[in-house]
Amino acid sequence: MPDRLSPSAAGMWAQCPQRWWYRYVEGLPEPPPGEPAVLGTFVHRVLELLLDQPPADRTEATAKALARHVWEVTERSEDWQSLELDDAAARRFRQRAWSTLLAYFSHEEPESVRPVARELLVETEVGGVPFRGFIDLVETADDDAVVVTDYKTGLPPRPGKPWSEEQRAEKLLQPQWYAAALAALGDHVPTRARLLYFTALDGQTPGSFDLRTEELVVDTSPDALEPAVDELRRRWGAIGEALQTGHVDASPGPLCGWCPYVEHCSVGQDECRQRWDARNRVTGERRLRSDAPAVRVLGLVDDAGTPGVTVADPVVGSAVPMPEPAPMGR
Ligand code: SF4
């Protein structure tokens, strides 16, 4: 039995128990984090440093100086090296990272944030489950409520296409578990938890970005948290059962195309092949994107017989200025 459950492990279990098994029981290595994960780490670090500044100094100019500093560290990291980006793609990465920070500034006024803690490690029992995670931000709101915030630089819902209740509930579990853990530790009693999405998607014109933000907020009174805590308990119980019986089920779906263990998983391979062969009746597009890693792993080919892998065109130049790496002037 693992000695604790993290939100990412609990999320992976819900997505596909077989994937969780490969990762946490068989210990198969995960590939290095891709661009979105490296960008998320970069942005989280800049925001952490930004909120360390006195309120009046939490400006875009300060964020730019901090981004230069964090960029220098990022460039030396193994995760960055593993991306193997050429100059144009690296420049595009930095433009997107800075634009993601601009998306944050378009939604939040950092000078008015009253942080209680940033990147806070919470390690405690939640509903009897040993739990461990890092909270991006604990803050005091205008109404003196203690608010737990989780930043997300991934995709918010598309305009006009809100998430279903089920999707929304699944996404809110993580900040709810954080709130329950914080309450269990006893130093702060959170009143609300929020998921703050801010992201920079490719814009209509080359080099431009479409900034998107979304905020989901939930009440974190003990009664309101109970269903989330029950769900954590249920996943922990199911993990224990799987470890006792040595059996897990696979949950194939669209994410099989991005699963790092697809080469080991016959169920996932069948799913990917079916999706590759199926087409949307209206658009004619395949149900598995050609840039999904599984396409290359499984050797799927397009109608012309060429490997179904597309390489994004590196776009040089942007309307959004990105600071060049330079010593931080703090
Ligand atoms: S390939 Fe699909 S079914 Fe197989 S482990 Fe990965 S996510 Fe689960």
C-alpha cells in the first residue's frame, strides 16, 4: 500500500486504474514532462516570487524581471533540456509563458492579494486517508475569508462550451482536498477554494496569443467538503482492494493517445487504433489526433502511407514581447 495519496495519483486512478498500476505499482518510468508541464512550473515559480514582493511592487515590470531570473534557472534544468527545442520553438515557448502571465494579470490584481502561504506542503490525514500535496496559494480575501487557490495553466472550457457538472466536480476535487487538508492541520480554516485557470492559446494570426481565464469557486464548509472527502476515501479504498487482489481495470478513452504506457497496454492500443480509423462524420477528422504520441509509438500511418505525426511549424516573432534572459535586478 502506498504510504499516502497525492491529488495527481488520485486523479490518475480515476482516469485509468491500469495507468496508475503501471506508474505506482510496476514503477514504469514516466517520460520527462512535456512543454505544458515545464511552462506550468515556470509560471508557478514566477507567481510565487511575485507574491513575495511588497504589494505595490507586484507589477508586470516586476514579473518581467522575475521571469528573466526564473528563465535562467529553467534553461539549465533537465526538464528543459529534454524538450530539445530549437531556437524558434524556444522563443515561442517564452512568448507563450509570458503571455500566460499576462493572462494572469488580466484576471487578478496581485497587489491586492494578501498571501498567507505560497507553495504550502500539506501532509495530513483527510477523511482517514494519508494525503500529501502542495497548495499554490492560501490567502485572506477582502471579507477576511481564508481562500485556497490552485493555479492551472492548462485548458479552461471553450467559450460557449462549459464543462459538464461531472467534469467541473472532478476538477474541483483537488482544491477541495487541499482545503480539507488545511482544515485538518488546524492552523487555518478555509472558507472557499478556487481553481484559477489562465492560459495563452495560439491566436488567429501567426505569433499572436488568445488569452483565456476562468475561475471556479466552491464553499469549503465541512458539510460542503464531505462529498469530496468521501471520494478521496473511495479511491483510497479501491486502491487497497486492487493491491490485495492484484487486479485493476483499464479505462480506455481519448487520453490513451497520450498515455506513456500505451506500448504495454493492449486495451489502450485497441482504443487508439479504433480512434485512428474512425472519423468525425461532419469534419472528417480522425478521432485520434495525429500529434498524439501513441500514433508514433504504434506506427499508425495516414492515408498516404506516411507516419501520422505532424510537427508544429515554429512561428518566429510575436506581438507579445518576452524578456531576454538577463540577471534579475532585485
Ligand atoms: S493506454 Fe489507456 S487503457 Fe491503457 S493504461 Fe493507458 S490510459 Fe489506461
